[in-house]
Amino acid sequence: MRIGPYSLKNRLVIAPMAGVTDRPFRKLCRQFGAGYAVSEMLASKPELWQTPKSMWRMNFEGESAPIAVQIAGGDPAMMAEAARFNVSRGAQIIDINMGCPKKKVCKADAGSALLRDEALVQRILEAVVNAVDVPVTLKTRTGWSPDNNNAIRIARIAEAAGIRALTLHGRSRACGFIDGTVEYDSIKAVKAAVSIPVIANGDIDSPQKAKAVLDYTGADAVMIGRAAQGRPWIFRDADFFFETNRLPDAPSVSEVATLLCAHLDDHYSLYGEFTGVRSARKHIGWYTEGLPEGELFRDALNLLDNTAAQFAAVQHYFSQLADRYERLPVEAYRFDGGHELFGSPTTLH
């Protein structure tokens, strides 16, 4: 798959997730097989660009090309200026967010709220495409609600505006992140309606599901989100499954301990002591979800308020786990809602 001049190494993409896909996590996912990564959402309002949160989100130190930055907003001129600003800071691809369903984003007439106004969608896309000399992509949803599915019209508007690739989450704004069934038929229809690359997104939680979605929709790639939280090796496993039609062994406990410690080192270096220890808790929680005594460990971990103690606690927990297990136990292959990551693919239609 290509996005402008950039050829992606495979068909696996890590989804941009606010508060999750920062520089350390993106680098880790790329290390474990993701062919492409997009930054956390950045606001288009100039007064927010110099805040600590925005500066962390604009940190791409040590990342491999292409550097993709996602921007969000509802004003065409402001979005164009945000695109130029981020390109000046090293962005090689600009991604436009028209998919976020969060209330605070939609109340600002941004994210998936824009899907109610197709004329405004067109003006924003054209303004951003004309503002920069790098490829511009779009992440969107099937529509505002299940009864208002305008995914094909939005996709055609995007293609006509010069958008170079489209990611479609197969839910409407009304369904949020997890409500309702993912509309893979809509993704399939959009892929058939446009000639630009289409990336399928929504409930892709295992290597088998990734392949099933690719086969059914004809999409050029799949975007994985929540299933990669604490399990960045899902990309490596999916790539292996695509090639061999079988699953690899679970990672060893020592491998997971090593990668988590490396993740924490990079995380602390980005955020510093105060924010680093607090923002790392969710990542450690995802890594240890489903593991023996994991809940007790997390309860104790959340009482620690410095990075040295947090890091030492992680090392101690995994050292004890390694005494009992060579590889992660099967219970660890679970995520949100208890779906087995290596279970049977969900029916797609």
C-alpha cells in the first residue's frame, strides 16, 4: 500500500488514540510490526499548540518515516494553518480527524460531528490539501448515526478533494467506540466506490480477524486500536498469520518484561517524573491484564508516586511471573469485554 510517495511495509496500522499512541508507544508498535502509525489528535487552535500536552504529542524523536500527524477542527482556514504548522515541524503526512465521537470534540463541531455537513467536509479537505505539499489522509466513520450513513458520499468527496488514503471506522458517531456491530459492509462498499487506498478499522482484535476483514472488505490495510494496548506484538503475530495461516507462540514472559521496561524508559524520558509515573499506570495495567495476581499488583502499583519505585515493581512482578511461566498464559490474550484475541473471527456481515 502507498500513501503518496510512501510505500508501507505491510497492511497493518496502529490507530491514533488520544492518551495512548504517543511517541514511545508508536515506536514500540512499529518495532513489533506495524507498517504505519499516526500521532495522537492535535487541535487546530493555535493557542493550544504550545501547551505541554501538545508539545508531547508533537514529539517524533527517533521515529522512522513517514511521520504522520493527525489534526482536528471544524474551521477550514484554521485546519489549513494547523497543517502548515505541523509540516514545518516535520510532518510528512497530515491526517484529518472526522471520526472522533467524543462529546467534547463533537460539541466543538469537530471530529465526527462534521459528517452532518458534507459541504463543510469538502471545504476543510480542500483547504488542507491545498495548504501543504505532503499527502493528506482522512479518518472518518460511516455517518452521524446508523440511519444516516453517508460513508460513500464522504469518501467520494475526499477522493475528489485530493485525499490520498481513507480510514473508515465501521461505526457511526452515535455508536461511539464499542456500541453496535461494526458495519464491514459499509467498508466494503466504500472500497468499491473509490480508487484511493481504504484502511478498515473497528473491532479488529486478533490476527484472524484482521485477515478476515481484509478478505471480506477488500481493504488495502487494517487499523488496530484497543487490541494493541499492552499487546504491541499483535502486529508481529498478524503479519506471521498472513504469511503462514497459523499463529505464533505467545511471547515469553522475559520478552514482555524486557519490552515493557524499554517502553517505560522511553515513556519516562518523554514525560518526566511527575507526569511519567502517572501516565504509565494505564500502560502497565494493559500489559498485566489477565495475568496471575495482576489485579493485586495493579492495586499496589497505583499507590506508587515515583518512577524508580514503579519501574522496580514491574521488574519484581515479572521476575516472579517468570519463575512460574515460560510464556504468557492464555488468559493474557484478552482485551476489552473479554474477547479472546486468538479466538474465532467474528461474523463480518
